[in-house]
Amino acid sequence: MISVAGGLKPGEIVDIEHRFFHQLIVGKPQKVELDDNEQDEQLIDAHKLEIEQQAVRSRLSKQQQQQQVFLAISNQLVSTVTDAMSHRFSDTKSLLKDSKITESQWKLLSELQNKKLNLNQLRTSIENIVWLKNDLVNLVNSPSFRHFRGQGSDVHVRDLKLVLNYIGLEQVRLLIPYYCMRYWLPRQHSSTSFITRKIWRFANVASIAAKALAKHHKQDACLIFSISLGHFMGAATVVGQCAQVYETIRGDWLRQAQQDRDKVVYDAILATSLPKESVCSNVLKYGSQLNWQILKELNMDNSSLFQYLSEMDQELSYSEMRLPAAIATKSIAFAKLLLLQEQLMLKPKDKRLMFDYYEISTEELSILRSQNYHKQELF
């Protein structure tokens, strides 16, 4: 086999990666591992929505006239939603208005890369991000963390300085990007609950791999861990925006049909699912480039994180990337392979091509295969 290592990305590699994203977003929901802090209600709502839509579709299919109405209305709704989605990503500034991503978060993530950083400097930045402070306080007061605290572990700790001292600087440098990525995920939409969870699993697998490879190459694990998690911000943003478009338009149509007292049209709208193919197309088109475009909009284009995320999107060949971006990219590629393999969708030839292009050595592969991808070990 002729080596494709590191050069211009071959069409076969592009096809494998597109197949992966199709499975991630459009594929049949499989059992998805949950984060310990997740609420099962979201999955229950998503299941209810799918069951409700399927029941309506099944009923309409038994009546030819209603089935024709369903197809006409459903196609019109999908077309309207798809068209609205396509215009959503032309203005990064407007995207950020509906987003939980802020300049203060990325300034903090950039601050974490300072080798001379200390916990006192960090405390001021964290105090200004209320949800992050609460997450760190809750962590230190959780039963799983209390045995680290020793004497007085039953006392509820509220002081951020004490919280940060308990956690330690190196662990804080990993926890903050982890909590930021989790916070950015679109969790308020039942239509994308399964997609969101699969993206979160993908991000976790990639970041675990990134941390392991960073240590192997004697690179800054926090930096590469942050780059690999930051890479998923764009995809999460796209999925959230697509869900918002779908649910807003569908809600408007349902209200109008209800006002018109047209049950057939109402049922047709109710039975129309999120157009996942369009979501997938938008993730492939905009996901990676939004990572650096959002940072540019947030005035973070002088940060190392911006430089590496931009490199991962814009470099034409893998071999041209600097080592931190290359390690993060390699880790993400390995995560794609692992998750495709879990779904029995990976051919030996595909695996060899990906290993060759992303220059995954036998030693690196041994390290990657030895990791536990079911749990983040952050403290």
C-alpha cells in the first residue's frame, strides 16, 4: 500500500470521517453512556418525543389521504427548517447572542496555559463565572471527593480559595476545560438529546486520548487536553442552533394549526422529526471553522488556543501542523475509529488508512489502547 502519511487528506479519509459524523448525528440511537451529573429526564423526554412522533406517523400511514397530507406538510416543514438552518451560520456575532460561550471563559482557558500561573490569580477569574465556581464547589463537597479532604470532610466548603487548594493547580487546569465543554453542550432541546450525548462521549474519548499522547510526547497535557475539548465547541454550537431553529419553526406551525383547528395538519407537523441529515451537513460544513471564528469574535485571536484550533481547521495537510495541534488531531482521529469500531462500522482497510495518514505509531497505538475511555480521571 502506498503511504498517505501526513500529506493532503485523501478522499478515502474524508469518506471515513464523513461516515463517522453521519453515524454520530443521523445514526440510530444506541446505548449512550451518561455523565454522573446528567439528568435522566432529558432522555425520557427524548424517548417520549420519538414514540409520540412514531405513533402519529403509523396512524397517518393507514389512511391514504392523511398520508398524502402528512408527506406534503412534512416536506414543506423540513424544507423551511433546512433553509433557515443554512442562513444561521453566516454571522458569528449573532450566534454568540444565543450561546453560553463567553469571552471570560476563553480568557480563563487561555490563562491556564501560563506556566507561572498560581491559584490566587485563578481565583479572581473563576469568581466572575458563577456556574463554574458552583461546579468546582459542588465537586469538592461531593461524596466521591470527600475522602481526599481528610479531617473535617463533613464540613461543607464554600470559600473558593479553599476549594481550589483542595483540588490543586494541575487538576484545576484539567477540570476547567472539561467543565466548559460540558457547559457549552446544548442540553435544553429534547430533539437533540441523543446527538448531544454522543458528541459528549466523542469529546471525552478524544480528550482522554489527547492527555495520554501529550504525556507520551512530553508535551503540556493541559494545553492539548484543552485544544481537543475546544475542538468540539463548534459542533456543539451547530447542533444547538439547528435544534433551536427546528423547535421554533415547528412550534409556530403547531400553534397555527391549532388555531385553525386542523387536526390533520397538526398531526403532520407533530410527526415531523428533526432533519438530522441537514444537521449533519451543517456540522461538517461549519463545525471546525466555528472553533476559531468564535474565538476571533471574542477577541481571542492572539491566544495559543486560537492558533492551534485555527491550524486544525485550515492546514491542508496533517504533517504541516505543529505538535500540540497534531497530537489533538491524532487523538480525535483515534476517537472516531474507536467509536466506529464500537458500532461495527470499521473495516480493516479504513483503520490502516487512518493510522497511516495520522501517523499513529505502534507505540502510540499501544498507549491509546491501554486507556480507560469510560471515565475521565481528572483528580
